[in-house]
Amino acid sequence: MKNPELKKLNENRILAEDVFNGKEKYAEVSGWVHNSRELGKIRFIILRDFSGVIQITAVKGKVTEEIFDLMNKLTRESVVSVKGKVVDSKQAPGGKEIIPDEIIILNSAEDLPIDIPFDPSGETKTELPKRLDYRFLDFHRRKIQTIFKIQTTIATAFREFFQNKNYIEMQPPCIIGSASEGGTDLFEVKYFDKKAYLAQSPQLYKQMIACSMEKTFMITPVWRAEKHNTTRHINEIRQMDIEVAFAGQFEVMKELEEVVKFIAKNVIEKNKKELEMLGVKLKIPKAVYLSYEEAIKKVNGKPGEDFTPEQERKLCEKYEGDIVFVHSWPSSLKPFYIMPQNENKNSDFSEGFDALYGGMEISSGGQRIHLPELLIERIKSKKLNPKNFKDYIDSFRYGAPPHAGWSLGLERLTQVICSLNNIKEATMFPRDKDRLNP
Ligand code: ATP
Ligand code: MG
């Protein structure tokens, strides 16, 4: 299609949804051939665009022969543009259909390598790995589009919530010169003649912003070189983070409670159709606060140990649909930069927390250590070398207030809100230990 024609198509095109909502007697629609069928002398196409589907109906003798012939030659998922009369029809889905005067094939689709069910909310017969190999085609499915419409609401609501509270949006670096948390789970990259890493967290950087501009939020990718094979881990993650000065674990847990409620409210209001298609009944969660010691008892766990995935599920089941905040964890289970309870270096407990929702951890956070000497002690007690953290420690020497923050996984939250079995369903282009493409 040449420039002027494409311009005209773009200008005149209306969405399927608007055909139903509007009063147009004549419409030009463009989209994908979702389905086609024949019934005696009538041929139908269901045309799909991002807004919905509309039926194109051709009766032999009432449309040109050329159009009638074309109608059953169109392969599924071919891209077409259709001009025609809009008429009311009791049989057509949505009560309206288009009688075509002109059909232009913009691109014919070859045989589909994965199963795209006819029923938009239907299950595909293709397994997830193969669907991910053809992710671009999987995105043609309305059910998959639905997940990312909801994810858009989640990310937008997250931004809106913190913008309204005057937080600074930050863009942390993704290539870093040294390990931020001292772990070994980093991807190495070549950076000119130096060794560098993909950031596994924006930890140090967001602390520097909180210690100067007080309140910051971000949505940023992070990478973890862990060889997971679970339904809730990927190797490239989008994290929604905040960091706040003059705050402790309880203040930032409250922010997390409020933002998750705000996100749920937005999804319920803006994505009613999408939640229905996924068969999800979402409620605005209440928040439950338990100390680590209370929580580990409730699931018969061993004090001093992390919750198993099974225990996380059990704890959430006790508070169905709500967020469970487990605060004041043992220091031994939290990173070195988490403040010991009440700034007491001899305490076995910390000012660190996890938040569980929908059966799994969605967030970790806590108060950070802003006192260089205490930080050095904690680094040593974790058998790490303070020399490797010199820049980090030094950043707290020139006026660093107490501060706290957390990280909330965008894909995990999407997985929970959409009730998906696998986190990869909530990731447009997931990266796992075997997958780098597409
Ligand atoms: P888990 O114990 O569940 O593996 P974690 O404690 O290692 O998670 P954190 O370092 O606390 O993860 O990261 C903060 C948040 O980022 C997590 O609560 C989770 O929502 C998300 N997240 C972390 N690692 C992953 C991952 N590999 N895949 C998906 N999301 C992740
Ligand atoms: Mg965690």
C-alpha cells in the first residue's frame, strides 16, 4: 500500500468497538481475519482488531462476485481492510454487521504454526514453550492481549500513585561496575576493556536518590543469573521500586499496601471486560500484618528459616485475596544492608519485610542501614569484604538520613492479579535460562 492510500486508510479507519457504539451507516475497518465460514449462499468473516470483533457478511448476488469469491479464500490471521454498509443484524455478534463493498488484502497469512482458538477466551492446544517461540503470533490472541491491557493499568496506576505524592521518577543505570548486593547471581558484560554487570537491583542508586531527593519511585529492568526452573521466576524482571527518606519498614509497608489497593481498584474499574475474559474475580485486598515469628508459627515452619513456596501458599490461603505483610525478619535471612531491629547491632532480628499476595512473595523491603560503621559490621558478619563495597559505604558519609524502601515485581503482580499459572504468561518476551529469543 502506497503512502497516500495508507494515510487515507489510517484516517478513515474505525475500530470494531466504535462500529457498535457509533451511528455510522458506512464504515471502513481494518484488522485480522479471526475466522471465516460459509452457510449455503452466505459467507462470513469475523474481523478482529485490538478493540474487538465485527462480522463481515456477504450474500451471493448481493455483493460483487469478486468479493464473494475472496471471502472464502482468506486465510486465518490475514490482514484485511473492509469498506461497507453497517446494518443491524440479530444473528451477528454485537447486533451489527458490515456488508462489504470492497475488501483489500494487506498481507496474507501462511498456515499458522500454533493453535489460535476461535473462541477468544478459549484455551489453545499449543504448549507454552512453543507459544513463546511464536510469541508475536500468540499476541494475536485476545486472551493474551487482555493480560497486557491489565499490565498497562498496573504500571500506569503505580506511576500515578507516586507521582501524585510528589515522588521523583528515577532511571537507574542498568550496566553497573560492581555487584550491588554481593551475590554471585550476576550476568557479566564486556564494557570496552572492563568487566561490567547487568544490574540485579537498583539498590545503591535508589538509596542515593532517597538520601538527597527524599522520595523516589521507578519501574526498571533487573537481571538475575539464577538457574531457576519454577513458574514464578524469570531472569529478566521489571521491578517497581520505591525508596523514602525519614521512614522505616512500617511506613513503606503502608505505602505498599496503599499502592496495591490503588492498583487493584484501577484494574477493577478499567478492566472489567478483561477480568471477565480471564474468569478472575478481583477484590481490593485488605492488609494483614504479622511479625516473622507469628507468621512462621502459623504455617508450622522452622523459626530461623525462609518460608517454602508451600508455606507461602498456606499463609496466603488463610487470608484469601488479601496481602500478608511479614515484618521484622531475622537478620540472617535478609541482605546485609537491612537495618537490625531498633538500630541494635546485637539484635537477631531486622527491620526487613516481605509481602505475600495470591500465594507468593510479591515484594521485599525494609529499612536500610544509613550508618557507615554499622554497615561495615553487617557486611563482615555476612562474610563479605567491606573493601568491595567502599563506594556504597562512603555514600552514607556526607549526610544520609534514615531511609527505607521496597521492590515489587511487575510480572509477579500481573501473575497474581490475572491469576496466571506461569509468570512467563505475564511477561511479553520472557528470558529464562534456555530462552533468549524472540
Ligand atoms: P524469591 O525469594 O521469590 O525468589 P527474592 O526474595 O529473591 O524472590 P527480591 O530480591 O526480594 O526477590 O526481589 C524483589 C521482588 O522482585 C520479589 O519480591 C519479586 O516480586 C520480584 N522478583 C525477584 N526475583 C524474581 C525472579 N527471578 N523472577 C520474577 N520476579 C522476581
Ligand atoms: Mg525477597
